[in-house]
Amino acid sequence: MYLHAGGGVILRDSDILGIFDLDGKITTPDTAEFLRRAERNGETSLAGDDLPKCFILSADGKGSQHVTFSCISAGVLANRGDALTGIK
């Protein structure tokens, strides 16, 4: 199954490790450092043109990770994921 992250970006649900709320700010220094490192390594992308509300951490089967910033809220994306998997 797939998850629409916004802006025409589609992610394979089996590759998604987590959906994290940005709530307008980065909440911990560790999160900020993780995102800075991902940016430096070219492991980030933006789904849409609006201000990001969350980020999605995904990994392919080869151990490569990627951060996708989405303008859709973490709650909405999580609900979409629940609908795909049937998990409540």
C-alpha cells in the first residue's frame, strides 16, 4: 500500500518508520541535529509548497533513510495509514 504525503509525493507504507509532528518548531536538540544531518546528507525532500507540519522518516530495504517534510498534519497522515492497514 501507499501513503500520499502531499504535493504529489507517494510513499510505500512498508518503508515508513514514523510520522513526527513539527508543531511549528523542532522540540528537542536531538531532533534538530538529526534533521540538520539529514539535510547535509541530501536525505530530505519537501512534499508540497506550504509550511511543513510534520516529517516522515522512511527507509528502503537497503538501509538508506529519507526524511520527507509534509504540509499535511501528522494526525491526518497517521489516520490515512490506519485506514490502509486496518489498525486503529
